[in-house]
Amino acid sequence: MPDVADKLLEDEGSDVERAVDDAIRQAGSERAAIRSLIALLENAERNVSLGYRRGLQPPRPAP
């Protein structure tokens, strides 16, 4: 009998595979999907960096 945790991991994996397939279909090809992903990551990184410089990040908890 499969463990509940194993079942959850299987479901999660199929969701990821579906999301990847959808992204590739939307972009038209694997190469276009990867380029789109890289652009999204660059934007996210840039926004985090700007937010930190502008003081928009939440304060860190005191040690």
C-alpha cells in the first residue's frame, strides 16, 4: 500500500509536469519557454534588488 507522502509527491510531480508542458505550449517551443523563464527570473531579481535598496523589504527580526 503506497504511503500518503509518496502519493502527495506523485501528485505534485504531475502538476509540475503539466505546468511545464503548458508553458512550452504557450511559448511555442522549449527554447522560447526557457527564454521567457529567464526573462521572468531577471525581472524578479531586479525587483528584489530595487526593493531592498529602496527600503521596501520588511525589517528583519532581531537576533
